[in-house]
Amino acid sequence: MTLRDIRLLGDPVLTTPATTVKDFDKELRNLVKDLSETMLEAPGSGLAAPQIGVSLRVFTFITEDMEEPGHLINPTLELSEEQQDGSEGCLSIPEVSYDCLRSMSAIAKGFNEYGEPVEIHGTEFLARVLQHETDHLNGIVFLDRMDGQRRKDAMKLVRETDWFKNGVQIRVSPHAQRGVIR
């Protein structure tokens, strides 16, 4: 297991839809371990593979009532019509949290690291985490979910952070991006 650097807002891997996982092998299991370890060390409630520069549809997550992190590969979501508005942050946008509208509940379907089907039912905070991390796999950050004045205010907070003022270091992923192999 290896702690990985977390990519920050401005890195193109965060705005690129991730590739579907096809091989459920040792390399994938190592990626899940690296994601979990990096998420816990950060600390965070979720971490998607693109956030560490790997353009694959994988994320890990943890909530206060969980003893160890969970993970989901190639997720799809079924969302409730009922909404919640609450504070949200992101390890790729440090020092910024802002209210973001999300569905109150979510059913996430996908696979575990061995390719076995998994279904996770989440409400409130877990639903928010499942939606947030799945968004990362689709090239969306939570700021993209805001509109109007709320987004302007959140972007102002981003521009005021030291990491943003000092310039974001952008690394190119060695993995395929939008069908282009580097």
C-alpha cells in the first residue's frame, strides 16, 4: 500500500470522465488499498481514483458508523427526488466547503475488487458521499453542481486559498484520457 498525492482543482484528470474497469486483478486490488490508505490519511470521507491521477471508475468511502472503508467499482446511481442542501468539501479542493444540493438518498450499484456485484443504500451523508465520488468518476467536481451566486461565492473562496494562489501543479496521468494514450 502506498500513500498517493491528491490532485487539486485545475488538474485535467479531475474533469475527464474515467474509464470503465475491465480487469479485476491484483493491480486493481492494490489501487483500492492505495485509495483507502490515502483517504484515511488525508483524512476524508471518500476518494476517487481520478483524484490520485488514475482514470478508472473506482472510489473508496467511509462514514463515522463504518469500521473500515468501503469501495465501489463501475458504479451507477439511482437517486431520490427528495433533496438535501448541506455543506460539502473535497480533498481536491482543500480549505473550501460550501453548501451543495444533492439527493437525500441514493442506491449505488457496482462491483467490489473481485468483480462481485455490490449494492449500497445510502441516505443523508452516505448518499452525499456516493454522489460526490461518482461525480468525480464522471469528471465533475462539487463546484460544478452549484449555480449562480453560490458558485461565484465558492469560487471566490477557492481563489483565496494559499494552494490556489501559489499555483496548482498539474501532472499528466499516464493512463488513457478521453481515448488518448499518453
